[in-house]
Amino acid sequence: MNVTIREAAMTKDEVNGYVGKVVFEVEGHEAAYEMALQSDKGKEWSYSLFFAGKSGSEEQIDAVDAEIDSNDELYERLVDAAIDALE
């Protein structure tokens, strides 16, 4: 899966811990995606995947979510992009 990161952001505070997002595109998909990230201490991350902007195909977002779950390299790349953007 060919992924291009368009935008990344991350903040940290005492109440919410680390909160970030990564907006990215997948080659051949109509819609862009946004991965929202949260971690209390910056070690174990939880995420949610959304369409960024306009909605797209449910089959495609499900395929991207499955790829993130199974592809550690892609998952780490997306998380690292957000961490690198820490304000």
C-alpha cells in the first residue's frame, strides 16, 4: 500500500497525554484519511481512522484499517510522523 503523508500534528498535556493526528493519502483511493492518536505516556498508542474531508468507500477505509493493524512498518511510520510534529 503506497501511502503519502500530507499533514501531522501532536500535542502533549498532563490531562490527555499525547494527542495527535496524521492525514494521509493512499494511492488509488478517492478520499484521504485521518488517523487520530492518543497515548498516556507516549509508549502504547490507540488510534481511530476517519475520512479526512469528504467520505469515501467503506471497503477502502476497512482495507486501510486492516493494513495498519497488520503492517507494523506502516503503523510506526504514521505514529512517528505525529511524534516528529510534537509542538
